[in-house]
Amino acid sequence: MASKNAGAIVSKAEDLPAATRADKELVVGEPVAPEQNHLVDRNQFDAEWRTSRWEIWAYYTYYIGNNGLTLFNFAPTAFQNLLSQAAGSSPTLFFAGADRTITSIVLLSNGISFAIQIVLFLLIGSYADFGTGRPWILVCWSIIAFAIGFGWLGIHDASKWQIATGMYIVGLIAYQMCLTFWTAAFPGLARNTAEVRQKAEEYMTGAIEREKYEVVEMLQRNRLQNVGFYVQSLGEIVILALIVGVLFGVNVNASVEANNWGLSVLIAFATGVWVLLAIPWFVLEKRRPGESVPPGKNLFTAGFWQLHQALGQIWQLKQSLIYLIGYFLLGDSLNTTVTVIATLQNTLVSYDTLTLTYVLIVGITAQAIGIGGFWWIQKRFTLNTKTMFNAVMIGIVLLDGWGMIGNWTNNFGFKNVWEVWVYQVFYGLFVCPWYSYSQIMISEVTPKGHEFFFFSLFSIIGKTSSFIGPLVSSAIIDATPDGNNSAPFYFLFALSLVSLIGLWWFVDLKKARHEQNFFLEKKGAAREERREVIEERRASAGDIGTPSGEKV
């Protein structure tokens, strides 16, 4: 139940760190002193930043546009299709200094893309929580993604497979940057909705306990992320239905060349839809103030300071660290699993664009039912985020077990066309909720006001894992005498199982909230101490003035 991890008022305050003790001893009827509280956001009490219904729906429509069809689904298919045609009768192509199979090239390209993403998230993410300019990060990367999507109109011939490789790598980078910086906005949106703002006021006046406020905010975060995923799934079904009409219009079954052109056209078409659906969010998102620049820092140095502080103090956030490690391992397994299965799937259906579109329609329909069902069950029984996340992990382990069976028989384990359809249904119903609940879990272990940095940090970890997993799986395939594409499932099944055990037993969201409060108390004290030091320097400087670069 939600109360299990909701951060209830504890009876033994003496067992907590001194900095959090006062906050746990609050009782109903006593107002909360601002210096004791890190549960609410300072923007929650300013009417200017209240989340409107239009802003929420603009947030949803951006996700409908950034549905992954462009750079995450069909672009990889187009890339792999051109690789296969370039290879011809040969099982390999020369890439990155060696002869490699098609699957190995795809996995290696994924690894290169993810490695670049790590650097970008490290550079950009540490600045995003300061000031009001962070929405422009999403705008800029969206424009890059749009350019790549339309650029595929010029890449539909096997002779251009090297260019397609570059388009594929940059496309994955742009897609993930857009998805991460869009996702990081939802905790702030949830905190500023009317329901949560009302409970925040009641908590601050002592009318309700901390636990009641936390349950309301937790459910609001789950609602925004899950409903957003549900709405995106329904919108994606409509887009796919339109794509079927587009594919018939270009007659993709007429020839190999027509099929190649059809893939490029539908990538561009889906990109056009993304452009239209992104505009409302670019216009309606409120530029809510982020963290103030620390005393003695400027916006440039504040990012490095934020990175240094977070990495140095994350050991205090033990639950965040545990989830970070588990997210690393399970994300590695799932990302690589999806890539391996997609490779097997494309081979089974011979890269037929129309069939792949029908398969996606089935998968997205199952995805809508799955996320809708998960959210209905959670809301109906007031289940906490961790419980729902545990259910998703079971689905991931079963998926890898399914693939692993393919090493022992040719009758099952993604060896048949009918399995492609069953996979889409299973994946949509039981695995796709990962993309919602894993993000909600990040928000559960993130200190307030640090969402953009922590979401970037988790993306770095996720991309690091996605960098390692494909390389390991590629090496496993290359090491087998017959280039067995099912061999990586041994590694992936074991990795998923270990991740499930660790996350299930060791992540405690109640402890996570206590640690976040202590972290924020300590950071606030350090900021105040630095301010006092600078003020003393200014006072002692007299007529000399403030040292260069130092401001309060």
C-alpha cells in the first residue's frame, strides 16, 4: 500500500540524523517552520507558476510527437535494412576496423551513440536546475531531432550505409536528449497542480501530517507520467494508422527500392507530426525558477559546483545510490534485450515496412492497455510506486527467459513469425510500463529542486549501461562459431535476475525520503555558511570592494 513507503511520521526521532529530527517530530496542528521543511517547493505558493490544464495537455502532446517512431523505431529499421542490402550475400561488412555481422554493427553503433550521450548529459545536465533557461535545452535538441528525421529522405540507398550509420547514431542522441529533458519536467508540474498545492498549504499550516501530503504528491506524479504514457500510446496508434495509408500511397511492396523509400517517407512523416505537436509545449511551458546560483558562483561555474557537490554527497543518499546501481543493471539488460529482439524480428519479417507497421500497431495498442491497466490498479488499490515497479521487473526477467530458450531449440525463442506478434503483446502489457515507472522511481529518490540534474545523472548511468550491454552482447555473438544471435540472452537473463533481486530487497522509499531531507538540510547549511564567509570578505575589504566573481 502507499502508506508503506510514504514517509510516515516516525516515533523514534532520536534514531534520525539531527538535521531531520525536528521535521519528524511535527504533529498535526503545529505550523511547519520554513527552515525545517524541504518537502514543498517555494514555487508552489506563487500563483504565477500554478500548473494549468492546458500546460499539462501540452506536456502530453509533446510526448505524442516524440513517440519514438522516427528515430527509435523506424530509423533503426531503415539503418539495418540498408546494412543488410549492402552486405548482400556476405554475412559481414567492414566496420570500425573489422569484419562484423549486421547485428554486431548495430550494437556497436548503439554503444558509440550512448558513449557520446554520457558526455553531453554530464556537460548539460549540471546546469539545467539553475535559472529559467532550461526549456531551451529541449527546444534546441528537438530542432536537431527534426533535422535528422527529415534528413532520412535523402538516405534510402544501400550505397549510403555509412551515412546512414552517422544519421542513426546522431538520431539516437537527439531522441534521448529530448526524452530526458521532457521527462524531467513532470515532478515540477505535479507539485504545482491545484491538488498538491492545496495539500502543501495544509501541511505547512499543520492541518495534515507529512504522510498525507507525500501520498498526494506521489499519486500526482504517477498520474502525470502514466496518463502521459497512455495518451501518447493512443496518439501513436492514430499516427501508425495514418502511416499505413502513406505506405500504400508510395506502394512499398512494389520493389526493394520502393520499400526503402517508404521507410524514409514514414520517418519524415512522423517527424512532421512531432514538429506540430511539440509547438504547444514550447509555447505553454512556464519558465519556473530553478535553483538560485550559489553565493560566489556564476551560472558557468555553478554547473561544475553542482556536479562536484552531487557526486561528493551522493553517498549520503544511499537509497538513491542503490536505485542508481539497479537502474544501471536493469536498464542495460532491457535496452540490449530490445535491440537484440528487434534485430531478430526484422530478420523474420524480411524488413517488410507494412508488416512492421502492423506489428507496431499491435504493440502500441497492447502498450496503451498495459499502462492503463497498471495505473488503474495502482489508483484503485492506492499502491505505491515501488510495488508497481516490482511487477514490471518480473515481466523483464520473463522476456529474457523467453529469448534464452532460443539457444536450446529452433521451435521457440524468437525463431518464428508468430512469436513477433506475441512478443509485441507481451512487451506492451507487461514490460512497457518500465518506461513510466522507472522514471517515477527516479523522482522518488531525487531531492527536490535537483530534478534536471538527477534525471541527467540517471540518463548518464542508463546510457553507460546501454553502452556496455551492446558491446558485451556484440562480443558474445562474434565469439560464437555460427554468429548465434540468441547467445546474448544467457547474459541478459542473468543480469535481469540479479537486478530484480537487488532492487526488490534493498530499495526503500521511506528511507529515501529521510535521506533527501537530510541532504537538503546539509546543502542549505553549506550555502548559508558560504554566504556568511563572502559577506565577511566584503565587510573586511572595505573600500576595496567585492572580490572578482563573488556575489551574494
